[in-house]
Amino acid sequence: MTEKDPDQELVVVYVSNNPMQAEEVRCLLEGSGLVAFVWDNHVVALNPFLGGPLGGVKVAVPQDQADAARDVLREAGRLGVDAP
């Protein structure tokens, strides 16, 4: 896994209303050597009705890894309706 640059902007590459799907995507990206973060997973897990107002559970990567992350997701069949 590459090191995170603290000044690098993060880009959302996947959104889901299911926290477990977002965690699967994070694991998939990290298994491919990318840095990935999941946002709002705990809030949506505790109260699923907040998923809509929050915009779902988001998986983000550093900006310089966004294209590679989308390629990994595309190859895994995870891009589509849930992708931003």
C-alpha cells in the first residue's frame, strides 16, 4: 500500500447505501495496493434512514489514485449505479 500524502485531496470513487458493500470495495482497493477510506459507514449502520441525507456511504481515495481505483472497480464489476 502506498503512503498517504496529507496534502493530497481525496476523491469519492464509490457510493452505496450499504456499509458492508462500501467496506468490501475498500478491501478490494487496498488489496490492489491503493489507499482507501470509508466515510459515514458507522452513521448509516446505526441509522439507515440517514443514508439518503448524507449521500450514502462513500469510499474515497487520494486524487492521484482515483483513475487506478476506478479501473480496479470496473474490472471487479463494481462500477455502475453506485458509482459517483
